[in-house]
Amino acid sequence: MAKFEMEIPKEVMDDFEKIYGDWEEIFGGMTKAGADVVYSNMMANLPASLKASNFATCIKETVTYKTPSNDGVSTKVGIYGYFTNKNGEKVPAPLVANVFEFGRSNAPFPKQPFFRKSFKKGQIEKAMLDAQKRLSGGLLE
């Protein structure tokens, strides 16, 4: 039977230990970079009627957190809370976003999607890979 032995240089082992010790910071920064891209795309894609209202204050990005169920690292972008419409009524922002995203069947209100158009895979992956390189000190390329 063949036998093979190899010694890994100490510098390489130190790099592995650094990455292992900083994995939460690295992955957290990566998810934050991806969420920043989605957030800026959402603000750019908002329909004009929503830009004129204070709806944009309801689009929020969460802090980076560790999920308790599987120890993953996440950052979310979502639509939360209420805003005051042009009639002075408080309206749930997620409901308004849903109507703009999918339209309504019982009224002449066409789709004006802005949420789904904000998730551009190429842009998100590029931002996350740039953050990975920056946060790992160039070790993960």
C-alpha cells in the first residue's frame, strides 16, 4: 500500500486559523454587502407614486444576525410598518407593496413590480465576493 506524508507550512495553517476565527465577521459582511445592493436597487426601482409619498421610510435593512436554528448569518431587506398616504390615512406598507408588485384583479391597477426587479444575482454576487476578499484580507479569492 502506498503512503504519502506532507507538511503544511505554518503560514498556510495561520491563514486557515484566521479565516476560521473570523468567519462570522466575513460572512456577515458578505450578506450586508448583498443586502446593500438590494436596498439601493429597491430605492432606485420605486414607482414614482411611491417615491412621492413617505413609503420609502418603510423599506428597511436589518442588522446582520446569526440565525438560532442553523447558525447561519443573515441580513434582510424588507418592507415594515405603516405610512401615511395622500388622503392622510395610515396604510400597511407591505399591503401597498404587494398591490404594486402583483396588481389587483378587481380594479384597473396594473402591476408595477419593483421588489423582484431589485434582486439582480450578478450584482449581488459581485458585491459579496468583493466583501469576501476585503474582509478576509485577500486570503479568500
